[in-house]
Amino acid sequence: MRLHRTLPALFVALMWGCATGPEYKEIQSDIPAIEAGKGRVYLYRPQMSFLYVGSVTLNGEEVRVPSAGGFVYVDKEPDEYEVVIDAATNESARFEMEAGEEIFIRITVDAGGLFLYTISPQFTDRDTAIKEMQELNYPGSSVDQP
């Protein structure tokens, strides 16, 4: 009976990389207002997947990577940006952000086979993003200043 040894290992593999911390719906009122003269980028991963996302960069500057089932945000100056997901295929997307604007980027895992997958950034409208983020976890025990 190898199953009793395999199941715990599978559970650990699935949980590794999954987000912990308070859910968006619990802390949304604690998230500070966007800093004057800046915009905010939300990055979130609603899919529960143990697939590795190496790094996320905005114009070459590394930002915190949201774990599977989690979200993060960062306030930035108005500018044109390129977000790059450094995984197997280095998927990217470009956007322009103005002061006071919120940009929502969903990090999506598209499986193409047993060992083939693409992790890509997808722009999402605010209403859809807020719905999808309700039960996603923020890393840490409280909301940090971005």
C-alpha cells in the first residue's frame, strides 16, 4: 500500500506555494488609499496551482509574486509599464497607468499538457477582479503600506 505514503506527499506538493494570510474581503477596508500622484497595480492568482512563477517585474523592477490563491498590490508613478511573468515562457503585457488609476492583472495558468503550461498576465476589469479576489489571501498578517 504505497497510497498512504503518496497522498501526504501529494498534499504537500499541492499546498506548497498556496497563499496564506487574511482574505481580501476581510481587509479590503484596511487597504490604504492610493498615494497622491500614483496609481495602483493589483496582481492576483485565483487558481490553486502549485506551478512555479519565478518572478513578476514591472519595467524590469521585481515586485512581490502572489502565491496561488493570493493577491498583492503596488503603488507606482503614472507611466507606461510592461509586466513580465518570469516562468517557463516569459509572458508579458503592456499598459499605461494614470494617477489614481487601478490596474488589475490576473495571473492565469493555462495547462497545455502534462508538463506544458503557460503562466500569463491578463487585464481584468475592476468589478470582475474584486469578485475574484474576495477569498484570495494577502501575504502577511495585516495590510502593509505598498
